[in-house]
Amino acid sequence: MKNCTLRLLVLLLCTTPLMAAPAADADSNRAALESELREELSSLRSRLLQLEAMLDSLQDPVETAKVAEAEAVPANPEPLVDLAVPLDPQPLVAKVSKRNPPVAAPKAVSDAEPSQEMPVGVASSGGQAISFTGLLDTYYTHNTNSPEDGYNTLYYTNPNSRGFGLNQAKLEIDASGDGPIGFRSDIWFGSGARLFRDGLEPGPLADVIYVQQAYGYYQFANGAELDVGAFGTIAGLEVAESHLNWNYTRGILWAWNEPFSHVGAKFSAPVSDTVTATFMLVNGFDNAWDQNSGKSYGAQISLAPSDRFNTTATWINGPENWGTNKGWLKDFSWNFYAGLHDRFEVMANLDYISVADPDGVSATSWGMGGYARAHLSDQVRLAYRMEFMDDSQARSTGIEQNLREHTITFEVQPVKDDPRFLTRIEYRRDWSDVAFFSCGGCDGGFAMDQNTFTVGMMWVFGPKE
């Protein structure tokens, strides 16, 4: 309707001057009048079409689309008057009109304008998806010895004997895109971080950050993987994260007879459906900067014939003395897991370390651990650990002694189908054949045993699985 009204207006404006012209002067003024009318009509048509385009732009987009579909402007509109000379096309109309916008091709995704379909977390270096997982680990511990220094002797992950403590506030960052490459970084803050970095030494628990892992990896099509950087050790049975173990505190062997981490390269590959082999070449044990020109190497073989049984043997060997490649450290570790029933499972661990000085004099320490866990229900579990370590040559603790510990852990998972929050109540007893444990009320300040009661709470932030 709007277009018809505008066209009638044009016709009225065009025909009025022709009807009003005097008949007597028609012959003399006809040529000049026709020329003037052509110019005026051309200008008027251009302005009317511009006005029409402006009115379209002010309408609702949905209504505009409907009007455009019903009343499309013809590519070559008919002239409003019968003139001998056709009008020139007006490029300005094509630039202003939005009645029939061209269909644009999909725009390529760029770093500046990411697509809405891209993952939420994107690495700045190339658009690779990043996943974040967090762990918060807190505890309360009471030591019956009331040690004057405030430390639980032998404990790494809950050293505070006087009450509440923060073991871990951990952020795990993993980048794994559609391709075979990625990286992993684990950043750890808390009292446990200081002990990993500085060792068990006197003084307050400083606020430090411990980079537990930071490595890049390449995954091959056959399931093999190459890791380069800083990564956790392949030896032993227990791990640094509390919620991944059966007990809240770490065992003696994990803390005193195994390395924590390595810096170097590690390659793992499936040998068969049930066997996996791992090799690594690293600077050494718990050192980012190599203290000599030699390198340590490790080899591991794992057998997992079923979901209910697996066993692993690990050998690590290399020169670990400062400034010389003479005198090697040798570490052997073996462990197994067996699910004897749907609600009962057991594990065992053996660790042996021998260290030789540059003159060839060696010292050894070794030990064994046994574990059992019963699932009392889907949300309640009861775990038991027993360990023995022979440090009669003072390699690990610096004192010639034999150590033992028993630990009973009662675990509750409040939400049945969500294991991301766990509470553990634990009793642990450690003892030695010499006075080794700090004791506030004992003669000489040391006792042959210690008893601790701990309540640990662990929150995992991330997917349920």
C-alpha cells in the first residue's frame, strides 16, 4: 500500500505541470519543458526510493522481511512517465536499501572473534580446550604426645599436631584438544606444599606454592604417550592426593622411601591388552636441576588381566651424588591390587632403596605395606593399613631404627552418587625401637611411639567421574 501511494504522488506531480501549461506556448516551450521534467523526475525518483529504504529500516525486522517478500522492488522498475530517453541507474539506492540483503557466507572463526560453539575454556596459544579441576583438603589432628615443636613426626601431608590445617588447595589444569597434543599442570598451595619443597624442617608453615606437575604430552594412535617436563614418580603405590588413597595420612614408605617427582621424559606404551611398559630418562630424584652430568633412568612393567587384579614392578637407577657420576642410587618398587569381592579389596607394596657414595660405601632402606578396605555400604568404607620399614643403616631418617605404623580409617561419602566430597576419621599409631617421636612431656623430649587422631575433609571440584 505504501508503494502505491508513493507512485500515485509521483504521477500527480508529473502530470500537473503538463495540464497547466498554456496551449499557445506549447510548440515553443515543449523541448525545454521535456528536458527540465526528465531532470526533475530523475531526482524525485531517487529521493523517493531513498525515503522508501529509510522507512523500511525503521520498521520491525520481522515485518520488514514480510513486506520484502510480498513487495520486492523489481530490479528494473518501469518508468513513471512515458519519456523517450531512459533514466540512468542509481547506485546509491543499492547501497542504502536493506529490503533484500545479500546472504553472507559463514564467517571464519578467528582468535579475535571466537565462535559460540567453541569450548568455554580456550588456550590463548591456539584455541585448545582447557579443563580445570580443583582440590581442597583440610584436616584437624590431635597428637597425644603434644610435641613441643607442633609437628607430627614422619607426617608429610598433615604435619600440624595442634589443630586445624590446610593440606592442599590444588588446581589441576589439563589441555587436551581433538589432536594428540596437550599439557598438564598441577599447582599446590598449603602446608603439604612447603614440606614437599623444603622438607621437614623447624619453623612456621610458610605460604608457598609447589608445582607438583608441569609437562606436555603427545598421545599416539596406539595408546602410547610421551610426557616431557615435571611429573610425579612412577614408583610406589600411594599418591599425593588424599582422596585418591584409602587412608587420609600417607604411609612411611611413600614419605621416606620413595621419590616424589622427576624432571625429564617419560614414554608409556601398551604391549598387549593387559601389559603396559613405561620408560623414563630424568635428571634424578626430586630435583629439577641436575647435580651432575649423569641421568637416571627408570623402567616399569604393569600387568592388568582384569578389573579385579593388577600388579606393577618399577626399577629406577642413576648417579645421584653432587658433582660426580660415581655412586648410584637404586630404587625397586613392587605393588599389587586385588578385588576379592565386590565390597572387599586388598593391596600390598614393597620398596627398596640403596644409595652408594662416591667411594662405593652404600646404605639401604626397605619396607613393606599391606592394605585392606571394606565397603560397608555405598557411602561408608573402612580401611586398614600396616607398614614396616627397616632403616637400620639410617639412609632415610638419619637414625638407625626400625619403624612400624598401623592406621584405621573410617570414610563417609555424604552424597551417594557423588564422591567429590569425602570425610575421613582416622586413628594412627607409629612406633620405633628407639626414642624417635617428638614428645612434650617425655624425658629428653622424645618417645618411642606416637598416637594421632585426625578428621580430614576433601572437596573435589570438577566432573563426577
